[in-house]
Amino acid sequence: MWLSPALLLLTFPGCLSIQGPELVRGPEQGSVTVQCHYSSRWQTNRKWWCRGAHWSTCRILIRTTGSEKEIKSGRLSIRDNQKNNLFQVTMEMLKQNDTDTYWCGIEKFGTDRGTRVKVIVYSGKATMSTSKQISWPTVDSRADMASSDLQKRTHYMLLVFVKVPVLLILAGVVLWLKQSTQKGPEEEWRHTLCSNLDSVPLAKDISP
């Protein structure tokens, strides 16, 4: 049966002094928050966060004052929650070289208590680049297909309701103008011919 560190500390307060996660991961330029649980008898003790592969030689980066007041130092902050018997450390603006072994610790008379936490910083740019390569082309291709279908439908509607009627009207106008142009000279020719024919008999009647 597995028990969480917090439940284990509440159930058996003397079996563990402090417990935290074995591993946390965060993106470059992002942040991670580590929660470390401790037994109730260490509520007012100072808590700290140190860096280094070995417990005996790790370098303390930040520590509480024994109260619940949040303490900040550069990109680090630490706050003790004595009511819930835990303190949390936040690392902001993560860098690749922040990847290392860290320790949650309790300052006490004699030997301090602590637990090891591995922090891994991964490249946020690489993750973003991968998501772009996987997701964006799919979205773009669907958008292109939708745009193409819309253009085809629009062109069809214009063809049926605008272009065809306009072409028919233009064709009708051209035919009408052509007929009008041909009809004018023909009527003028007929009129001239009739006039000539009418003048011929009159000339014959008048001649002696």
C-alpha cells in the first residue's frame, strides 16, 4: 500500500522528518514549485533549500525565518505553511544550468534533516517548435481547403446569377445594334430606289 508523504507524516508523525518529490521538471524560462512536507514538531524551525549532489556539501540558497513570511532571493522564493506542515520553494526564469540535485532541509539542533529533489530543466523552445511542426500544418491545410471551397462556391454563384445574365444582356445588345446598323442602309437604299423609279415615268410623260 502506497501512502503520500503528507498522509504518512500525519499518520506516523515520528517516522519521517521531511519528505519531498524525487523529481520535478520545468521549461526553460518557466518556473517550478517544490513542496516539502515535514512532521508537526518542526513547524517553527527554519526551512531551507540547497543545491549540490551531496548532502554534506550542498550550498544553501535560501531559507525561511521560522515564520510563514515569504522570502525572496533573486529567482528563488520560499514560504512556510505551518498550518499544513509544508513549505514550498519556487524557482523562476529557469535556465538549462539550473538542472541539478537540490535538497529540502530543516534547520535543527545537531544534524539538520533533509530530502533530495532532482530538478530538470527542458528546452521550452524545442517543445514549441515541435508543436508547431505537428499542429500548424494541419490547421493551415484545413483552412486552405475551406477557403478553396468557399471560393469555388462564390465563383459558381457569380457565374449563375451575375456573369451569365450579363453575358446574355451583352449578346442581346450586340445583336440589336447589328440589326439596327444593317436596317438603316437597307431602308435608305430602298427609299432611293423607289424615288428613282418614281421619277422615270414622270420624265417619259413630260417628254414630247
